Amino acid sequence: MSKRKEQLELLRRMSDAELISRLSELKKELFGLRTAIKLEGRGNSAKIRQTKKEIARILTILKERQINQSQNK
């Protein structure tokens, strides 16, 4: 299995609370990465892109779960 699929499977196994906690951590990390680029002129643009993609994956999973819950009612 590819690394991306493994990561996605790991995220899908997390509870909503764990996903929200991870989302908060990633947003703080993204802020720090952007700040490093702006203030110090150094940074890792690949890490920023990777972090943004992981945030999007988490938001997608949370939205899917929300839709599934509303359909099951």
C-alpha cells in the first residue's frame, strides 16, 4: 500500500476528537512555517504544501462523517 493510502487509512481510524486535535496542531504548525518564511526568509515550502494537504484530508473526513450522520437520521 502506498504511503498516502496508509496515512489516509490512519486518519479514517481516528475519532472525531482526535481529528480535531490533529487539525489544531497542523494549523499551528502551518502558522509557524509561514511565519518562518516571512520573518526569517527561510522555510520549507514543500512542508507547507504537505501540511495544507493533510489539513484538507482531515476536513474532508470530518465532512464525510457529518454527511453520513445526517443521512442516517
